[in-house]
Amino acid sequence: MIVSERTVSAPSHLVHALLTDVEAWSLWSPHIARVEPATGSVAAGWSGQVKAWFSPVPTRMTVTWSEPGRGMGWESPGLGHTLRYEQRIEPVSGGCRVTFSAEVVGRLGEPLTRAAAPLSALGQRRRLARLATLAEYQAKRAPANR
């Protein structure tokens, strides 16, 4: 399992809203070139096409669970394996802790996960940093918008 976490100075409901808002994905996950459908919020059972800028073809993403303020999980099939990804949110004093985890499941899942770990962990940390910046910015602006 590849795991990265970060404490975010923003409420868990705000972080969850950013995780599930398709239009916000490219703001905190810059490798995403496009998503179909391109708008809306995801929930358990949502399925769509996600195209990374470095990939020649989009992949199918299916949300396996989503719980407001707690996170979401999703899967993508590929080459006889399944990428399982979770984005968990845990409330803590002054904000929340966000944990991203990923693993490849299938016949060669364990060695593929180990091989992908350095680059995947780097990507997780970069996405967590961008998500934290965005959520913290929105949290600071929220009282002024009321």
C-alpha cells in the first residue's frame, strides 16, 4: 500500500467537497487533463472517464464509496489489474487529517505497487499539498462570504 497524509487547517466537510467536485479536480490534481462527465459531484456508484495529460487514453474511474466529511474510494481497471485508491478525511483539532492511499490489485499487484511507490507517493504528496492550499484558502474566505 502506498500511503501519504497531511494535516489541513480546514474543516473536513470543505475538504470532502473539493475531493468530490469534478470541476475542482484539476485544481488540486494537475495531472488530470479532462473528466467525463465534466461537472457535478461524485458519490458511491459514480463512474466516468478520467484522462491524464501523460496518458494516450482515458481510464474508467468508479467511485466505490463516498461519505460526506469522511472521504471516498475509487477503482480503475487496467491491464488485468485494478488500481484502488482512497482519500480519507479524519477530523482533528484545528482542521482534518487527509490520507491518500493506493494499491494495485491483481496477479502482479504487490510488485507493481512496490514499483510504483516512489513516483506515486511523490504524486500523492503534491496533490495533498495543493488540496491543503485550496481548502485552507477557501476556509479563510468562508466567513467573509456569509
